[in-house]
Amino acid sequence: MILTWLYAPGDRPAVVAKALGCGADAVIVDLEDAVPASRKEYARAATAELLRERPPLPVHVRVNALDSPWGGADLTALGGLHGLAGLRLPKISAPEQVVAAADRTGGVGLHALLESALGVERAYEIARAHPALRGLSLGEADLRADLAVSAEPGLDWCRSRVVVAARAAGLAPPAQSVFPDIRDLEALAVSCARGRELGFLGRAAIHPRQLPVIERAYLPAPAEVAAAEEVLTAARATPGALALPDGRFVDPAVVAAAHRTLALATRTAGR
């Protein structure tokens, strides 16, 4: 179960190598925004070389937009590589874009980044576009610009829309978009707590110092783990709906939530 994703620029192989040892659950090698046009081809070649063998943890690649001068070449160069865990497709606004990418990449898992009002509006159609699509996420910087949103709560509807669309399509809960201020860890923690309330699971980071904050925000607290264990103990003893001594009502939905909580807690037991 991946909670932390760390971005690294594809044209800086030493930074990518360092990112692989920073404690993230997965690394996203970026060929898009972090790489200037003059270094796109070098970044693609360096990333392809890295992924000829399987890295020590999952590596996804954010390719360039499919309608850019580089997007098609990115898909062709990376799609069949042994070490590639997934491709992240930026600026998706139509299901046909996902289908076109899937047709060129031989079944590798795809993740669609919705970065415009049109992409968010079509979130469910995009989520169901192709069996190779494994996830949705927001690209909040571009989305803010498209919607002319300045305050943080202004994107909450879009965030909820993506969470619901992913769930309705049978996909995993989305990870939150990056938090751009690498110095303000307190604000990052507050933002992560809000994301968890909205139904996100984990978050992408742009600096290693953000990783522990994200992980702490998304892991269940000891009290949550204890409450989940109590629910499951009671459910095993008395199948069906029941009320606990403290007044909490337990039904199948509550039991399912308790299983999710313990799955997250167990994820870190051996770390």
C-alpha cells in the first residue's frame, strides 16, 4: 500500500538515484514540468536506462502531455521497460487520451492526472476509459489556474469529485497532489489531514522532508487501531449488526472500515 510518492526530475539521474533511498514508498520520475525543453530527450534516455532493470522500489514516470512534441516518444521509449511500475499521464481531459496511451504502452498501469475543469467534469468517464487505468489524481497547480481559485478550500469540490469517480470506477483512492511549500511542514500536515477527511490515501511529495509528515497524517493513530480491533473482535463474537458497550453501532460498513484501518496499521509493522 503506497502512501508516499516522491517526485524527482528525469534529467538529473543522481537526484533520481538519491530519491530511491529517501524512504518514499514509490518514486515518480518527472519528464514534464521539472525538465526544460532542451533536456527532454536526455531525460527520456536517462530514465529508460534506469528502468531497463527493476529498481529497489516502484518507479512511475510522469511523461509529457500526449499532445506535446515529446509525449508520444515518451510512451514509445518507456512502455515496455522491465523496471517501469506505471506511467502518469498529465493534462488528461478525455477518455480517448487514456485509450490512445494504453494502445501504445502494452498494458503497463496508467494513472490519469486531471488538471482542468473539463478533466474534472469527465472524471468518471476517464476513470472507466480502459482496464490499464489504475488511478486518478489531480494536478492542482494547473487546475487552480484554470479555475482562477486562490484559496485552499476552493478546490475541495474537485477533490471530492475525483475521490468519488475513482471509487465508482473501482479504482484505488487517489493520492493528494503535491504541497508546493517545502518549508511549511505544519501547513502540510493540516492539508494532509483535510485530504484524509475527503477520502484521499497518501500524497505526492517534492522534497524528502515532506515524507514523514505525509506518512504520519495518513497512518491510523493508536486510538483508531484500538477502536478497529474492538470492532472486529465484537463482530467475530456476534456476527451481524450489534451495539458496543460505548454505544457505537457496528454493521458491515463499520467492519469494512475497521479492516481498512488495520490494513494500514499492518503496512508499517515491519518497517
